[in-house]
Amino acid sequence: MAEKYYHYPLWIRLWHGINALLCLILIFSGLSMQFSEPDRPLIPFDTAVTLHNAAAVLLSFNYIFFIVANRFSGNRKHYKISDKNYIGELLTQFRYYSVGIFKGEKAPYPVNAERKFNPLQQFSYIFIMYGCLPLIFVTGWAMLFPEIIVQKVFGVSGLFLTDLVHIITGFIISLFLIVHVYFCTMGIKLSSLFKGMINGWVEVH
Amino acid sequence: MRFFHWRRGPATLFLLFPVSLLVVSGLVQAAQEEADTTEFKSAFFDQNEKCFRCHGSTKYTYHNPVSDNEIAAMMCDNRVIHRDEFYISNHKTFACVDCHAAEYDTFPHPGELRMETPYNCIDCHGYDENYAMYQFEEIEKEFQQSTHYNTDGDAFTCWKCHNPHTYKINIRNAQNITQAIAYDNQFCLNCHSDFERLQLLTDKEEIDLLQKHEWLPNQGLHFSQVRCIECHARPNDSLMVAHLIMPKEKSVKRCVECHSQNSLLMSSLYKYQAKENRTQAGFMNAVILNNAFVIGANRNILLNRISMIVFFVTMGLLLVHLVFRIKSKPKV
């Protein structure tokens, strides 16, 4: 008998949807600029620049909204690491994903009324939301106002170093997005976790 | 302040390390910029002083034999030649009378000298094997197809852009590319941002360069990091600096001309430094990288390969995981 938990209130679903859309725009416009080809553009360069800048500004606001709403809604507790044996928990969850799941074992840290994320999920979300996103915002906004960037660091363009951090972080976020979507197929049914992000209810065994 | 207490040890050092990197790199840059202290002494210094005595400053004095008194007068701006600039210019070894008539040594100067036709670059530098590497003949050909020549004909001489008293070879020897760009752009701005000078050549309305280039993203960065001619002159593979200034309709306006792997900048601004290019092992268009950063032109080949490997390994792992999930799914 499946149980249902209302883990995704409307504000999270709206934030998540906007976040996903803007991230996709940013990834494709970013790739288009980085690998611009005059004859075969994924998105024409000038359009890509405008799209990237506009989506980045919107994503920044969306991020601020998330941080503030997370702080005052109580959702923040899901992003707090409290267990002292956290590494052990991560390894247990990793073992489940790499071995246990194929043997039909039960998930070691299933979703319940108190727990929304398993340890690996929690770790990856913290890493992305509080590590990668601030880094990509700082470097991205710096490139939007390049005059504030130190011109040269040991003879190498400061703008280039900033961009390097920006694109590496962007790449990590893009990989996260793919893995995130894949792991979302591990609900009761292939589509159940996706549906959960639309109606707010997470179904578990 | 407790934050900077040295006992914080590694954390403080971690924070100070990037700061110290910036300070050291700033000092290295400053030391490089102060390196040139060479002084040039012209063989014609004393002879030239006869001209510089009046033309070297904005005020000059002369004795009026009729009224028998000393007269102080203002020198016209365009007749003032600054010694400091002249003696570091390409023509610094010259005597004034190498180019100007010897009759100028009398004062008041004979009126007919005002009609003197000044030499152009090609008059001295053309068809001379000593200057073959500069290809003045090719420059002349390009210039004669340029919009400047098409608009003004022979009235538009080399001197409209290249001041013979101050001109220095610039981009070829540039150590600091940003300064070299500013120097080159000043040629254009002398007229195009100074309507009083511009109206000597054209009856067109005054133009607002900032507004005309409003479409350009990061306008300030473009203006300081590339020369006007990058977009406004047609590149010529056999010339060091393109001289065929195109009409504005034909200017480069497609971002990808520069922002791509085959960046136009490699055949213009960075042409002479391309020897540093490390296309295979390191960065594409590395020479641009040493001085600036051009999105789409600078690509790190190693980083590209690593990211492709990481991407395909991730996709492979997910695929394998999916296959195992499907295989291990209990049959209903």
C-alpha cells in the first residue's frame, strides 16, 4: 500500500519549475556561446547572449526567493546535516543505488513525513544550491559587469579565469540536471516523482 | 579585529593567498611598465631647436623690428609640435628640414611656403627595399579603396590619421596590448569624436559614437579591448595592419566573426603575436587569452576533452544502471 506525503507545497513547485526552465535556457545559450559556430549556430550568438543574461538575472531573483522562502517556511530543515555518521549514511545510500536496488532491497532512508531527501539527495542538493549556484552567480554577475574584474592575475586575463570557474560550475550543474532527472524515474512508477512535482504529493511504498 | 588574528592559521592564509597573488601580479606589471627609460639624443637637436623655439609650445615671442619691441603671440594648436612626443616618434632621427623647406629658417616665414605639399608615407617609404617589410605600396592600394579616400580623394592624406611628428609603430611591438589598442583607436577618435576636426573633412552631422554603438553588448569592454579597425577595416592577410576602412554598412556586425573558433581577431589584432599560439595542446587562440578573453574564441582543448569524457562516462553509468534496473525488475 503506497503512502502519500505532501512534501512539495505550491511555492516549491513554482520555484522548481521556473528554476528548471531557466537552467535549461542558460545551459543551451551558454553552450551556444562557448561553442559558437558562425555557420551552424545552436542559437545565434547575439540571441544567446541576450537570453543568457536575461535568464541569469531571473534565476538570481528566483534563487533569492528560494533562500528566503526556505528560511521562513521550515523547508530549510531538509538541507541541514545533523547526523554525525553522515558519511556512513552516504555510503549506505550509495551502496543501495549501486547494488541493493537491483536485489530488490528496501530503500535505507525512505521518504516519510519527516524525511524528504535521502542522504545522497540531500548532499547533492546542498552542493548545488549552496555551493555551485552562489559560485555561478558571483562569476556570472562579474562577467555582466566585467569592469569590476581584476584585469590580470599573473599575466592571465582575470576575465578568463572568472569565465573558467563559471563554465566549469555550469558543466557540473548540467551534469547534476541529467542525473537528477534520471533519479526522478525511481519512484513507484517511472512518472510518479515527476507527477509529485506537479501536484505536490510524493508516493512511497 | 579578531578576524585577522594570525592564530587562525590555515584559514587566514587561505583567504590571504589570492589577495597576495593579486598584489604580486600587480607589482610585476608595474615593474614591466616602468622598464623603458631609454633616452634618445637627436643629431639634429640643436638645429631643430630653431623650429621648436616657437613651435614647441603654445606661446612664442619674436622681435618686431618695425616697432622695435618683443611680441608674445599664441601658436595655432595644429602648428604646435611637442618635443617629448617628437623625440620618441618614428621620425625622431629627422631634422625638421628633411621634410619641410629650408626657407622656413627665416621669420616671418615666406607666405608661399604655406602652399607647400607635404610628403606622404609612400613618397619616402615606397618602393624602397629597406621598408619592403612594411609594404607601403600595398597600404597605399588599400587606402585608395577605403571609404576615406572614396569620400575625400587626395585631400585625405596619410597625415589625417598618422601624425608624422608623433606617430610610433605600435601594435607590432606592443607589450601592453590594451595601451596599444587605446593608441590606435585615438587615430579614429581624433576626428570621429571631435566634431570641429571632423567638419574639416565632411558636411555630415555630428555623430554620437556611444549611441551609434549602442547595440554592442559590453560596449566599454569592446572599446577598450579591440581596435575600431577590427570591425571597420577589411582584414588583409599580407598586411600587418589593415588600411581598407570600409563604409559603415560593410562593418563587421556579426558577433561570431570574432566570437568563434576561427576568430577574426587572429587575423587582425593578434596577428603578430600568433606565434605563441598553442592550438593543439593548450588553449585555442591562446594569444588572445594572454591579453583578453573572447567568449567563443578561447577554448581550452584539454578542458573540452575532460568534460566530454566526464559527460559520456556519466551517461554510460546511467545507461548501465537503467539496464540493470530493467533486468532486475520483478516479473509480474
